[in-house]
Amino acid sequence: MAENSTNLFFMANLEDILNRNTSLIIMKQTILVTGGTGYIGSHTTVELQQAGYDVVIVDDLSNSNIDVLQGIEAITHIAPQFYQGSCNDEALVERIFTENPSITGVIHFAASKAVGESVQKPLMYYRNNILSLIVILEAMQRHGTRGIVFSSSCTVYGQPDELPVSENAPIKPALSPYGNTKQINEEIIRDTIHSGAGFRAVLLRYFNPIGAHPSALIGELPNGVPQNLIPYLTQTAAGIRKELSVFGNDYNTPDGSCIRDYINVQDLAVAHVAAIRRMLANQLEGENPEVFNVGTGRGVSVLELIKTFEAVTGVKVPHKIVGRRKGDIEQVWANAERVNQILGWHAHRDLGETLLSAWHWQQHLDQKKS
């Protein structure tokens, strides 16, 4: 009888403990997304939230808008926690980690990202892109964070010797300060891990993200004059810009314009979720960090892209051919076999669908202004 009473007492107390600590048992993993109100960061935040992660965003809004948070919440019905400020601010980054001890992983987007601008303002790019990563990695070490997914770029390959380019292709001298910061940051991550930092890393070398969320509630929204092709193209189609400049038609390509691997931004965001899931589940094998090219595996020229946009939207894009731009690579597209096989990720959305989503986003912005 006494034994039964003891068992009943134990079970009652166990039930009480479980009830009081349910939040601890089912606590979601929290991901810090730096640059989370930016173009790729906002789409990745949506995919993370829809995959069941809590998200903390830090962004200085230097190339994004606070209204993006409303778009994220409208899509997911979840408001991400937001800190406004630079990742170069050591005190702010320390506060974020201290106030959010559940942060288990980081996806690091925060960086200046325009090739042409980096040629004109190299010191700004080295300060913004390199120092911010160092501050984040130091905080991760102090707080025992399990891993980081780094937003890298195919620019680390320069002009590849062979196409499509695989992860085994040699890293070549960068053609722009922007590309050089990606190379340097990859080296910083490797050196930090090899020193015994205690965390894992995935480097996603992605190609050219374009398009917008199908809801048209978030998309690419640079401040000022766009430095990237698609927002300039859609603004030109909308009559905001007079005409689009195509930088060179004398490259060794079928129509003379540069060739890129254009990837839908939502597909790209899903790749980040796959990477963070693999990393936090301790599924990384062999090399640390792991490296993946994220692209469609198909090259598209600038002039072909303009024609496709005009075909799917029915809107003409005034454009002119101008001289080559410093830092531009002639042609590059991905060998995506590794990311397909190991991460189980594939690009699902075609170029026409992607360009149409970018146009719907531009129309949404125009409606908001009117």
C-alpha cells in the first residue's frame, strides 16, 4: 500500500513538473538572421517561421525598409523579434545574444552587396562585410552557438575555367572588392572553426537571386537607385526609370551580353532552411564548413532575361547597350548536383514565373504609393 502511495505521489509530481516545464520541452530553436529585413533575409525569415523556427532579426536598415516586418507578419502571422542596428556594433550583438539565450544558429546575410558600388567604395565594403562577420563569430563563441550558415557567392570562383562551375572549382582572385569580401569571410570562418571554435558552418555560394514572394508582400526593395538588375528593370518597365543599361554586348556569349544563373529568391530561402536544419541536426559530414553551390544549373543572358520579362508580362522594357562594367564576370552558372543530392534541395520555379513575381511586387509597390 505504501509503495502504491509513493508511486501515486511520484506520478502526480511528475505530471506537475511536465505541466510547468512544457515550454522548455517543446521550445523552438531560435535562429538569428542578420540583415533579416533585406531581400534574401526577409524571404528566408518567412521560410524559417513556416518551418517552425523562432526568428530574431538584426538589421541597420541601410538597404531595406522597416515596413518589411509588416510583410513578413502578414504572410506568416508571426512578428519576428527585431533589433535595429549594425552587426559591427559589438555591444548590440552581445545584447542580442544575451537577451535571446535560445539562439542555436545564425544565418549571416548582413553585408553591402553591389559589385559596381564596391569598386567605387572598397573601404566601405571591407568595413561592413568583414567586421560584421568577426563580431558575430566572436559572440557565437562566447554564447556556445551551434552553427552558422554564411551567405556567400559564386563570385568567389571569378571567371571559372569550366562551366557549369562545381564546388571543386578553384577560388580565383576576386574581380571586385565585394567578391573579395566573400572570399575573405569564407577564410575567416574556416580559420575560426579549425582553431577549435566548437561550432559548425555551411557556406552557401549562390548565384543571382531574383523575383519576389508570390504574395507580393515582400520583394527586392533597395533604397535609392537600384544597383541590381531586376529592380532596375521593373522600375524601368513601370516608368520610374527612363531606360535600363545593359553593360556590354561584346562578351564571348551567344548574344554578347553577360550570362548568369538566375535563381528564384523563395527557392533560395528554402535552401537556407535546409542548411540550418542539416547543421543543427549534426548531419554535416567530413569537411567543416560544408560548401554548396545554390543555383538552377542554367545560364541566362541579360538580353534573354529582358525578352522573357517582356513575354510573360506584356510590358516593354526600354534599354540601351553601354560599355562593360568593372568587376563583371562574363558568364557563370552552377553545377547544382551537390546541393541536390546532399541537401535534397532543388530549384522549382522557372524564369518566367520568377520574373512575373518580380513584376507583381513592383505593381504592389506602385499601388501603395498611389
